[in-house]
Amino acid sequence: MCQPIKKYLTASLPNAHPLHTYGSVRKRVKCSFIYTYIHIGSESTIKIKMQFMLLFSRQGKLRLQKWYVPLSDKERKKISRDLVQTILARKPKMCSFLEWRDLKIVYKRYASLYFCCAVEDQDNELITLEIIHRYVELLDKYFGSVCELDIIFNFEKAYFILDEFLLGGEAQETSKKNVLKAIEQADLLQEEAEAPRSVLEEIGLT
Amino acid sequence: MSPSVRLQEMIRVIRGARTQGEERGVIQRECAAIRAQFRQADNGTRSHNLAKLLYVHMLGYPAHFGQMECVRLIASPRYNEKRVGYLGAMMLLDEKQDASLLITNSIKNDLSHNSQYVQSLALCTLACMGSAEMCRDLAPEIDRLLRASNSYIKKKAALCAVHIVRKVPDLGELFTPAARSLLCEKNHGVLHGAVVLITELCERNPDTLEQFRKVVPELVQIMKGLVMSGYSPEHNVAGISDPFLQVRILRLLRILGRNNDTASDAMNDLLAQVATNTDSSKTAGSAVLYETVLTVMDIKSESGLRVLAVNILGRFLLNNDRNIRYISMTSLQKIVQTDHNAVQRHRGTIVDCLKDQDASVKRRALELSLALVSAVNIRSLMKELLLFLSSCPPELRAHTTSGIFNAAERYAPSQRWHIDTILHVLTTAGGDVRDETVPNLIQLITTATELHCYTVHKLYRALITDISVQSLVQVACWCIGEYGDLLLRGECEETEPVQVTEDDVLDALETVLQSHMSSPATRGFALTATMKLSTRITHNVDRIRSIVSIYGSCIDVELQQRAVEYNALFKKYDHMRYRGSVCGAPSVIAKLPEYLLGGSGEPVPSSGLSHTVPGPATSTSGGDLLDLLGGLDVSPGE
């Protein structure tokens, strides 16, 4: 069975009293739970390169969130909120990179959407920018001149495309054409699976 | 109405809600409907309902009741339901949820499905949220897929293996043989996955690293092929052929070449080729060039190559693109210790970056400038740093001041310059300096005996201009108390002397004492200084007496105590006052001002006024003074 996270939390904090409850430990690490995560990481030896990708609008509404690290809903919400606020506070001409907690954030704004990736400190930020750009190109090709509304109303497709481009936080296919071809095929399969349902069910052959 | 339109309809309705309350209402209704649907038997709408739930979840509403539905949908034979089911699993389940274990079996089955798209769903989910247990269970399956499947699956299996190795490093050995053979593939996706996998294996296991050093020639060949190949429409990005793969290969070469001469030799030519042939006008090219530079600096490269790398970084510094400037400074920071002279050549550009608009760039430029300070350039560089301090963003101030102080301490060309620099910092950013600055500065001033006159005149001027900066005021008060006689004498060689009367000086000190801006510590300094002046001035001793006695009933305990003690000095020990207690302080160690600040609870003769050294000021070493204090049974002021 999965081990409860509180065990990792109390074990990895330097001065943690073993009788601390989850709640109070959370309070203590309120500002540094990313650090705590890294501790958990070293306990179970995870060294994730890309930790998450967020897409959000200029009003701070999340349009897509892909997490490559195990975090609870609450933690995810907090990270998203804090990070979104930090990025929205930056001026337009500023650098695309910023250090936040102990991660490096690479972000770029395309029209009304911010695309933001959190990578580990040793990563090549420029290639992450290229990854973001590639994802935008894929969306653009798929939706035909993509805009924010496309991503809002077809969010599951945006996820499918992302999952065909990145796997576990790493690029899996470097050819645009192949990614789009795979998506096309998968979409076809989906349509086939959806369409004949009524017919088959009528005959009784689900 | 087709079910997927209902999803979009729901999204439209939610977006149309004008208030948060309205939105909540809509969502509650929808969630209730979804829950009801989930409880029913399969009616063909499950996947759409889950999709709706996922949308609601993305808005921030709870969706845990959908977890079991994800498990059910993943087990469904229909592709559309599996697709949404797996998506839901990646969004709603993570390895901490118990439900995530329930999908292990489904994933296992789907990994051997005859449709590669189903296999791909399973691989993707495993790589995204697979727990250690799941990874252990499914590792053999992944290994099988690594060896015998089409390239579409192989590339995904490789990255899945990367995730498994990250979660359970011991399984690395399982994948090593398969990883090795994947390098022979032509498909870029598979190659990329293979390189990432090998990188991960080598980073975790030194033996594996040894093993893979043998493939350096092969990697060099692949890389050469990419660099020299003509235009390939499939992989071309801004003139670079598959920059993603190039960057990953370079990173792997870096790990393999680290601390190893043979491996490093084998890649020298390639790195030189990439460094010279890559067009860096667009980000893709710069990314490859950047990775090349990082690799060159990390392996045992020949010196010519290193110079080339530093020059590339220097070129990046001049790039119009702010991002490129930022990353170039990041890398220069890493090598400033080892290749100091090479980086020094670019000092001018780095210092210019201090004036950049962007805070991240400024921070990098600051770090780098501080690292580049040396005895040779200290004067000019300090000018720039002080200029930067006056306009730097507040979050960088503390760091800047401490950096400036450290640099000044190490390379100050003269004591006067040092004192001037510290004073300048205190006037510009006195609120952001560290606490030890005040005692450090006091100690510095004391040691610079020939500058006492100069210092006290400068500080007096600063004091009458502005008493808001506490650190500056404290030092100024101390100085005036200590060298008030020099101030009153009205002559100074190094600077324009101030012509003051005793009343002026006492006015200044009284202003500090009475100002609401002064902190209690500052008031303590001012009071002590006033007291010390009683031995240095002749006409206004009564005024000092009256000031001191007022504070005898001050609310602040510290001030009150001092005032009472000083009063006692006036009354009972007047004969000693001049000779002993408030005479010039010997040259002290930095600890002494703490004594002044502290004040103890002891009665006057052995009070915290620790310089109860009879006779004139002598330059004793710190050690002697402590002995003396120990002998007199004085407890250190706390």
C-alpha cells in the first residue's frame, strides 16, 4: 500500500519532532514545502527534470495543469496560486526565466495564455522554451489557429496532444508531423468507438 | 443531443455564470447529475460525464468521487472510455491515493493490447503517476516492450523506463542492455528516448557510467550526422536539425566525459564543430550552443576549446535577447572561479547588465560582479556597485550591501576609501545592512587613528542632514561621543571642517534622543555619547547633566538605567568620571560595542561602561582588555 506522506514529511525535516501531526508539520513548512518535496524526492530518489506545466489566462484562471510529481490536491492548488501570481506580476519585457523556491520557472505568453514549466535547476532553460514553443505549434496545427477558447472548450484534446508530445516530463517525439499523425489516428479510433455504440447496443452486441 | 456537446454546453453555462455563487450553483447541480449517472449502469455517457467532472476539477472544485469511475473506465474495452479514464487517472489519482493501485492490473493488460494506441495510454499513465510498487510490478513488461515493438511504442517505453528508474533506481540494471541496443535505431523519437534513458542510468550508477563510456564514439557519430545533415523538414527547427535530440546527446556526452580523459578527447572535435557551425540567431541554435558550452566547461576539454566556450558566452552577453543574456550570466557564474581571467574580460558588459530593467538579469549581474571584484578593479567596480545600490530593487538590497561590505573588506585600497564606502552605503541603503555592520564599522574607525578627525566631521554632517537611518545614526553618535573634541576643534586636513559649537553638537544628540524615528538602541548610543562628551567639553556640562537626569525617569528601562548610572557618576564619582569611566576607549575588538549597547545590572564602578581603565587611551589588544574585564569581575553586557 502507498505509505502516507506524513511519514516522509516528519522523517525528512531536520528538526522534526516525530509526534508532530501532519497538520502542524504542514504549518511549519508552509513556505518551503517544495523543499520538503525535494526531501521526499531524495528519500525515494526521484530527480524529476520537469515537475509540472501550467497554462493560465491573464486573469489567473488555470486552463491546463499537468503534474509530473506526486503532490496532493491542496499542495497543487497552493503552488499554482502562488506561481500564477508571481508570473502575472512580471512586466512584459522581462526575462522568461525566474528562480522560484528552488525550481527554475520557464514561461512564455502567447496571446492571452501563459505557458509555464517548472524545471529542475540544472536544466537547459532555452530548450524548455523550445518545448513550450513546440507544444504551441502542435496546438496551432491541430485546432487551426488556436486561441484560448479552443483550449477551454476542448481541454481534453489539449491534454491528449500534450501526452503525445511529452511523456513523464520528457519530449517523446521530436517530429511535429509524427505527433499530429498519432493524434489523428487516436481521434479516429475514438470516433469509431463512440459511433457504432447505438447500433451494436440495439442488436445486443455491446 | 450528442453527449460531447453536452460537455461543451456545460462549459458554456459555467462560463456564463456572473458570480462565484452562481458558478458554484451550476457546478453543484452538474456534479449531482454526474454522481447519479455514475451510479447507474453503463449507458454510454460515462466518458462524457467523467470529462465534465475533469473540467470541474480543473476549476478547483472537489472531484474525488470520480476516482472509482476512472478505474472502471480504464477497464472498459472501448477506446474512447479508456482514453478519458486514463486522463482522469492522471488528473485525479496520484500515487498517494489508494485507488491508484487498482489500475495496475488494467495497465498491465493494456500494455499487451493489440492496439498501439491503447498501449500508449497505459505507458503514458504509468510514466506520469506510477508509484514505486506499480513500477516494480510492471518493469518486466516495459523491458519487453523496449526490445520488441514498433518505434512508436519503443520511444514511449524508453521514457517509461526513465520514470521507473527514477522511482526505483535498482531496476536500472534491468534496462541497461535494452538501452544499449536502442542506440542503433534510426527513429529520432526512439533515439531521444534511449539517450534520456542512458543519461538517467549513468547518473544513478557509476558502474553503468563506466559501461556506457564505450558508446561515446557512437554518440559522436550520431551527433555529427545531425549537425552536418542537410535540411530535413521533419526535424528542422530554425535551421537546426532536431535541437531536442542534439541537446540530450550533448548532455549525455557531458556526463560521460566528466573526469575522464579518453572520453573527453573523443568528443573534443565534435564539440568544436558544433560550437563553430551552429547558427545561434534563433533560440533553437542558442539552446544547442548553450548545451555545448556547458559540456565543454564540464569535461576535460583542451584549453582552446574552453576559450572558445567562454567567448561564446561573451557573445551571448551582448545578445539583444534578454533570455540569452540571463543564461550566459548563469553559466559565467559557474565558471568564474575556475576561469577567472576569461570572465574578467567581459566585466564591462556584465556591469552594464546591472542597469537592465529585468530583476532576474540584475540579480545575475550582481552576483557575477561581486565574484569579479579583485584588488585591481576594486575602485571602478565599487563605483558601479554603489550606483547600482541607489536604484536597485528592494529584494536585492540586503544582498548588495553585504556583497559590497565583503568586497570592501577584502580589497580596500586604503582605510579612508573603506570608511567612505561604508558611509556611502549607509546613507543610501542603511536600512538594509546587516546588524554587525555597526560594530564592524566602529572597529574600523577606531583602528584608523589618523582618520578620526575626518570621520567625525563627515559623520556629523551626515547626522545633521538625516537621522532616519539607524545604523548611520548609531555610528555617528558613537563617533561624536568618542572624538567630540576633534569635532569641536574645527580643523581637519582631509575634509572641509565643520565649525560647530558645543551647543550645536548637543542639539544634534538631543534631536536623536527625542526623535520618534530613533530606535531604543540608537537612543542608547546617543545618551552614552552625550555622557562621554561631558569629559570633552568645558562649558556645557550642566546641560549634559540635565539631559541625563531627564532620562532617569524614561520609560525605556535600558535608557533609564544608563541615565541613572551616569547621574550617579556626576554626583558621587565626579572625580573618577574624567579620569576613568568615559575616557577614550582603547583599540578594541569588535565585541566591545556590544558592551556599550548592553548595559548590565551592576552598580557603577564595575558597570557595563567597561572601559574602567584608569589613565589615557592605550592601544591594547583585545585579549588584554578581556583579561582586565575578567579581573574586574564585570559580566558582559547582555
